[in-house]
Amino acid sequence: MKISINIDDSKCIGAPYKCNKCMQACPKVIFVAYPHNRQQGMICDKWCLEVPIEELCIGCRLCEKACPEGAIQVILA
């Protein structure tokens, strides 16, 4: 089974800075958050979320259910 994870950055409210519910819900801890447009000496208020190795996903959809903004879509093919 092929699993892909789509994250809509326009809906994500800035994990882990403001939310991180998906990261907490994932039993495999596959999410990575990093600052968007980071500049030295500045505090970043926008974070990007990604899954670098989708093969680690077990397809449980707990992240999808935990996201209050509906920014995550798990596709099982």
C-alpha cells in the first residue's frame, strides 16, 4: 500500500510554534517542523511542516484527525 501525506501550508497554523497536534498524535513521529524564511537574529513566526520519509507512515490518519485546521490529508493508494 502506497501512502502519501499532503500538507496544506496555507491552512497549517504554524507547527510547532502554535499548534503541533499532528506531531503529538503521530505514533511513528514522522513529522518535521522547520522555520520558514529564517533570518539570523530574528524570531520566526511561520513554520513549515513536512514528512521527509513517507514510507514510515502506517496510514492510521491520527494526524489528519488531530489537525484542527484540516491541513493534513493522508492518501492511501
